[in-house]
Amino acid sequence: MLESENAGDALPAPVATASGESLRDAYQRVRQASLSLLAGLAPEDTVAQSMPETSPVKWHLAHTTWFFEQFLLSRASDYRLFNAEWMVLFNSYYQSVGPMHARPQRGLLTRPTLSEVLEYRERVDERMLQILVAGDDAERDALTTLGLNHEQQHQELLLTDIKHLFWLNPLRPVYRERPDIPPVRGLAMQFINGREGIVETGHDGNGFGFDCESPRHRELLHPHALANRPVNNAEYAEFIRAGGYRTPTLWMSEGWNTVCERGWDRPLYWSEDLQQEFSLAGVREIDPAAPVSHVSFYEADAFARWAGARLPTEAEWEVAARAIDPMIGNYVESGILHPCAPAPAGGLQQMFGDVWEWTSSPYINYPGYRAPSGALGEYNGKFMCGQYVLRGGSCVTPADHMRATYRNFFAPADRWQFMGLRLGKDR
């Protein structure tokens, strides 16, 4: 087990949910939440990288610290970098601030050591806590808030990346034991009519939102309906047994090519007999009633076509989700760290938490969008090509990080995240 005076057994607590919480307190909570994820890991676990799309735990911890040092602390003319050579190592993709270490080679960085990275975090935190009490500074506060949301994104990535790494280990290590979950009877799928006509979507400017969630704009929703819950494991297993992965007419051309090239015949982490799956709590029996997860956009789209349905658009999803409290869901704070079956209830279920839901919408700019000036303009805008939008958060997303307008995005072949699907239909 990794031992650090800053790494406790508790999972992250919601940030900035209490009325009147200061930005300084929120900063301390988010930063401590990242360290709490080290519980259960050995130093060796934090160094390895399982594939080019993932990053080592140690890198996540350092990169999120680099963000605050690069974009906040270095604003002061008298600030001296903790280690100037590290700025290249922990820059992710910000071309405008300088060179970066190649992403596929992050797992080769045995140095700096984990203890040095933790010291780096401590030093940067000390300075950040000093500047967060130094009078009013709107730009500082906006950058800090962005940095905290950025760190929460990396908390989720840290968990999905360590899951993929442990899955590749023949020992199938357990990251953290799962609390006992009472069995829940499966909820029958039903379709609920959605709103139609001209609607406004996108962030309204109240509270934090990433730049890609704006500006608020009008969309035309045609008559449609959404399933009351995500597709579950039993339904997806039926798709597999019906020959879904052997029927090219169900797939987009690129999707079928991917299936053939990579030999896909089931979701990531499922056993060949479709009875077990790997989780952050090790190998477990598949719960038929729980949402299927770790499927790509291609797989989600093929399933929807097989089911005589389609994937919702992101506007359909967002409008439907507005009436639901985004804080209520199976998030990282539950400690389950895995999708759960929905409780019997009416209306739309599991819109937030459990699994990110693929939409049919490509990740492109909203009408009138302009990327922010400067280096932070590289945060979202330059990725608006070749990706699809997911909505709703997952079982490893911090609860207070989510909102109805949140736009996650991944390449259509990606599936190591907790990605699932909800069906939509025209009517």
C-alpha cells in the first residue's frame, strides 16, 4: 500500500457544495481528493502506462499541479518554478506554452519519483493557498476554478487508467474492495416522449461551465422519445449472442473495420463466456440489470441499429436532463466505482452517474463559439474534430463536477472509459 500522510482511505468528497464555501477551501478539497485516490496503490502502480491513450497515476498528479503553476503561479514576476525541467515533462498538449514530452512515453518517466511529485504538489499548494487570500482577483479566481474542474477530470481519468492497467496484469489486482450492493430487480425499458420544437441549449452563464458548453443557442427538436434507462448488460449480451459482432450491416464502415482489425466480440473487460467482467474491485460476476459499460461509439451505434432505435442527439439528452438534479447519481463518492442497476422508479433514470452516454452528435462548436484567447484556448476548441459527445457522467465522476450542459468527448473507437448508451427513437 502507498503510504503518505496526505493519502487517506476516504474517497473524494463533493467540492463547493456547501453554501458559502470559499474558493480556498474548494481548492484544498479537490487537491486532497486526488491524493485520496492513492490509497490502495503501491508506488510501482503509479509509474506504468498501459497504452498511449492513458497516463500513469504519477503523471496525472504532476500534470494537474503543473496546470496551477503554469497558469496561475507563474503570473507573478518573482515566482521561481519548482523545477524548470519538469515543465516539459508535465505539459499535456499546450503548444503555445512550450514543448512537451511525447504522450505515449509518459510511462518511461521513472524520474521524478512519486515522492518528488508529491513534494511538488505540496509546494505548489502552499503558494496557491497564499495567493487565494490575497484580495480580489477575478482572473485568478476564474483560472483557479478552471484548474479545479480540470483536476476533477483527471481524477476520473486516473481511475479509468489504473483500471485498464490492472486489467492487463495477469494477477487482476484489486484497486479497492466494493461495498456490498443489495440486488435490484431489473427495470423494464420504456420510452418517454421528449420535448419538441425550438429550445435553448448550452450553458446559461450561471456557475462554472467549460467554454465548449457555450454559447447558449437555439435547437430544433423533432418528435422523439428517450429510453427510461441505459441499455443493460443482459440486453447487450443478447445482441452479442444474436451475432451483432458478426453482422456488418449493423455497423458504420469505420466501425466494422475496427471490429475486424481489433478482433472485438464483446465489451472491454468482459470474459469470453459473457459471465464475468473486470472491475476496480477485481473480477466480478456481471450484473444483468446494470448498465453495460466500456463500449465504443461504434458498438453503441450498432446496438441501437440492431434494437430498431438510434442514439439520442446531445440536445435531446440535455433538454430531458434539465429537470433532474445532477448531484443525485452513482458517482465516485458512493465508493462503488462501478455501474449499478437502477432502482424501480418512474421517469428517466440514471441520467447522471453510472455511465457516460454516447450521443449521435459529433463534438463540434456551438453557433457563435469562439475559443478563449491565449494558451487556454487550446483546452477544448482544437479537439472539435473526429470525436463524439457523451453526456451525464459516470460512477467515477465527482458528483459536483456534473451538470446537464456538460459535454464530454472521445474518439469513436475509445472504450476504456465508463461509456454506455441510452436508446432514442423518432416518433
